[in-house]
Amino acid sequence: MYIYDEYDQRIVEDRVKQFRDQTRRFLAGELTENEFLPLRLQNGLYVQRYAPMLRIAVPYGVLSAERLRKLAFIARTYDKGYAHLTTRQNVQFNWPALEDVPDILAHLADVQMHAIQTSGNCIRNTTTDQFAGVAADELLDPRPWCEIIRQWSTFHPEFAYLPRKFKIAVNGASEDRAAIGVHDIGLNVVRNDAGEIGFRVLVGGGLGRTPIVGAEINAFLPWQHLLTYLDAILRVYNRYGRRDNKYKARIKILVKALTPDVFAEKVAAEWAHSKDGPATLTEAEVARISKHFVLPAYEAFSGDDAGYLTKRESDKGFNNWSLRNVHAHKVAGYAAVTLSLKPTAVAPGDISAQQLEAAADLAERFSFGEIRVSHNQNLILPHVRQADLFALWQEAREHGFATPNIGLLTDMICCPGGDFCALANAKSIPIAEAIQRAFDDLDYLHDIGDIDVNISGCMNACGHHHVGHIGVLGVDKKGQEFYQVSLGGNSGRNAAIGQILGPSFAAEQMPQVVQRIIDVYLEQRTAEELFIDTYQRIGIAPFKERVYATNH
């Protein structure tokens, strides 16, 4: 993983000192709310429903055991004993006191962490595949490119005050686990006919009030020009993006208004001025960054571990866990493992201080000290020997990490919703728990198969409900909390925005609504179909007919 040099460390420590003084001045009444607002936002500090919320940057989702222990210390010392993992692979604390935030940032700086640009109208944390570097279907490790983007974008003076927030994702595998289609810029590693590496560039994706799948504006961008081309895109956005209405200020609105072809022409014209400028990448610079992402010193194995395969045959519980939580690795004899944070009755993505410390121990013992945060709000151990999987499973069970539900209905994405967020129209967490309880039979979940359920408490779509196979959106109807359901969304290679099923439902109806949707799928599917396949074949009408016939 990337290790700070002296310049990185100095920048982060100086930012802590600056924010400490800014906070002091605000608490002393020397700065107004409006003056303090942009300062706290670009240090990841929100004012939520009940307390401040601090969002910690986890660049491309990679953490070390040391950093996990520091997060556990912060959770125990300054919060209520837990943290929350987000869909942007970051970590949030929901209960810090404002006066303590500078101290929290100082603790983070001790382990090369910060909260810089996790909020505000700037380039946010660049995200990628949680299996980056180890995925069996990977063309190229995207992490060095994410780090190059991070170094380019952090404190970039031209892009510190954009019309609105800006999100970039990079995918290096054949399967898209980074949801690049719904980002402001999505980058997919590709190889041309000559064998050269480059990027397919999508622009203008995003969720929120106007969900849009990004449009391709460049089918093959040579890697040398990654930063110069990103510069051109951001300059066009900075110049033409609306600033009079924040609901129409995202780049997706600009791309739609201009059309993707016209937007691409403007980018090309801007790029012509800087294409071969000083930001052009060299092999030496890419090598400098890439040296931080070499694989660990793996042992040499010829194939799958015989003991692991035998244990799977003899222990049903271990086999179920292996089927869902153990993932193919590019190195023989190794696996990547997802530690599930989705047991029933726990808010999706929440993790206690004790669990953070336990995860740090597991990372050190089984995964060369490395762990990842996934877009799906779980933790990943990327370098586990197959021979160690049974021992890991046993310990993971002790700490609540071994629910064998990865990719299944109860492995849902869920924002904090009205329990914490001042923007939310409705609660999300109780809906997630009610659905989890209604589908608490693992055999049944395995029979249903892979399905994405995403829940958001408002149109800001922090739970990515638009791209859930089943999406749930909290809405306000005359002061009452109701829930709108959409079907057919997809965040992967064939990204799609879900179609609204119909009128919204009361909270107590939601488990039954999901059950009716699943019933239609189970009745209509063919042997090889997953939920999304059946939906795409039969359309929304059969689901709508069943759901509203039984609920209205």
C-alpha cells in the first residue's frame, strides 16, 4: 500500500494545525457559521441530525492493521464505540464533539490518514474494486492509477471549488465492481489491438435527484494522458457547470444539456492546449507509484489446497461460508475473503471498536496486515492462504464477521438514513433490519441467489437505491415516512437505473413487498437465471401486478 513521504506527512500535519486554529476561532465566535462551513466540509465534517459527523478518507479502500487499530481507538475515545463504512470506501464517525475533531485529525495523521476532501465541492475519494491487485479477472491493478489521481486531485487549486462535488472511480477487471457507470468520471482499463494499455472514459454518471448512467466520451485514452485528459474534463465542467442551482450543478446535468458528443468536443478542444504538457505521465512516474503496490511474498503453491477442499466437503457451515465469502485469487493457493458486516439486526456497514481491533488481528495473522473497505460496506482480507481459511472462518464467527450472505439479499447497502442524517426523509436502518428478519433463513437466501438490495433515506441516494436490483427510497408523505420501490437497477458492467414500481408503501409493508417481488422471481425464473436476468426477460409488469394486488 502507499506509504507517505515527508511531503505527504507535512501536508497532512499542517492541515491539522490549520483546522485546529479554524475550529478554535469558530468556537470563540471569530468565524461565522457561513465562514466555517467550507472549512469544515473540506475537512470531512458535517453537522448531522444529532451531532457532527466526521468522514475519514480511505483512498481506494485500502487499510492496514495499524490504521484499523487507530480507528478503533477513535471510536472508543471520541465516539460511541463504533464506526460506519460507506459506499465510497470511507469510514464515518457519527458522534464526535466539534471541539474534539482537531484531536481526532491529529491521531489520524499519526498513521497517515486524514479527512481531506471527503466533503465539499471538490474531487472526493477515488474508489475502485475491493479485489484490486488480486482479482482473478483483472487486466491491470487499478490502485497505482487511483493513487496517481489522488496525488493530482488533492489540494488542486483549480478544482477546490467546483460547481458541486465530484467523484471518480477506476476499474481494472472484466467485471465492474467499482460502479464506474454512475460516477462523474468512470475509468475502465482497456487494452487496444496493439496491446497498449489505456482507459475507456465515461463522464456524467451519477445518482441523486437525476440518476444517469455515464456516457462514453473516449473509447481509448492512452495512459500517458490520463491526468491531462482529466484536467480538460474538469476545466470544461468548471467553466460551464451551473452554479446558480445546486440541484442542476453536477457534471451529469451539463453533459446531458450539451449532449455527450458536444461535451466530448469541448473536452478535446481544451485538451489540445495541454495534451503534451508537464502533467503527461511517464513510465518512471508510474513505476514510482507502482512500487508501493507490489504483491506480498506469497508462498508457492501448485493449485488448490487439499485440506481446504476436504474441510468444505465435511463441514456444511464452512462450505456455505466458502461459497459466498471466499473469492477467487490470481495466485494459486490463495483467496480473498469478505468479512461480512451484515448480520441481522446490525445496521449495514456498522462496526464496533472491538470488531475493528479483531479485524486488525485477522489482517495481521492471515493477510499480510492488509484489509480493504468494499463499496458494499464490508471488509476484505485480500491475501489469505487457502490452508488458513478454516481457522479464519472459526475466528471470524467469534467476532460476528462470518455471516455467509455476500451477494445475497441480506447483504444490502444502506445509508444511515433518518436515524442520523438531517437530509433524510425517512429512516433506512429499521427497513433494512425488517427485511433481514423476514429473510433470515440461509437456505432460502442461497436458493434466491445473487441479488442487490439498496436502501436510501432520501433522493441524495447515498444508499445507491437507483442501481439496486431492488431499490428502496424513503419519501415524506404529509409528515409520514413511506418507501418507494424500484426494480432492475444495475451498478455493474451493464449499468442501469431502476424503474419505479408504483406508489410508495408504509414501513410495515416493506418486508411483504419484497417477499412478493421474490415470489414472482422464483415462480418465473429459469434454472440458470438470477433475479436481474428474470427481471430483464419478463419486465416490471408481473411484479407490479403481484405487489399491488396484495397490498392495495
